[in-house]
Amino acid sequence: MYSFDNSSIKNIKGEIWKDIHGYEGYYKVSNLGRVKSLDRIIPHPRLYQQFVKGRILKQKIVKDFNTLTEDVMISLQVALALENTTHYFNVRRLVYAAFKKKIDFKKDGLYVINRDGDGYNNRVSNLVLVTKAEKQRRSIDSGRQDFEYLRSIDRF
């Protein structure tokens, strides 16, 4: 059983929680890859205010099919809402940003990948920050990308 499957609000042994950047006071992420909402009071159209109990958020499994190897690459996403706006985040990026280093993909061009290649395992100890070239090299080395094809379209 993976940590993200555990929907109990109780902490798992060794679990540490940190605020999600930009969502402080609303959401936290754990070193084991779980995401939770916090207890809070929100505006309500009829009741004026409503208490919402915190809970562990369900993570969406995103499957990317590789036609070359016929493998499925997994990543987990979560939806965070703030002021009636919902944003979707890759869980491994949230974990990495909270526990290691906050990164700006558009500015830095860096990727967070799973060290063991298991997209379900978003423990902070399993996450690595890599450049686009390092990610591409890893894909070629594992046989998920065809080097000759990439060379023919001038992508490598």
C-alpha cells in the first residue's frame, strides 16, 4: 500500500507535514507524499460562514503511455482551491518544494522525478531534481526514448 492510498487523517509513522507555498493555512503536504486540507471557516451564501473539517485529499492518477516501450508512466496530481479558483499540481513537485527547495519550472527549467521510477512513490527521499537534459538521458538509458529518432528531429 502506498502512502497516498491512506485517507486516514491520522499521521503515518514518521510523517511530517509542511505548508504548501502559496496555500499556507489551507493545505499541507507530508514527507510521505500525502496532501491534506486544514480545518477552516469559509464563506457560505446562505449561512454566511461554514466550518469545513480538514481531510486527506484524494490524488488523481495520471497515466502517460509510452508507445515505444508500451509502458505506462504514472504521476499523481491534486487539486487545491483558494478563493473559488482551483489549481492542479503534481504531488512530487509539492513535496519537493516543501521539503527540499522551492523551484519555478518556467524560470529554472528543472524537473522533479522519482528516483526509483515509481510515480506512486512520492516520498521526499525518493525525489530528485534534474535538468531537461538529465531527464532526457534517463529516458534514453531506460529505453523509453529512441535516441536516433530524437537526433533526427534535432531534439538531442
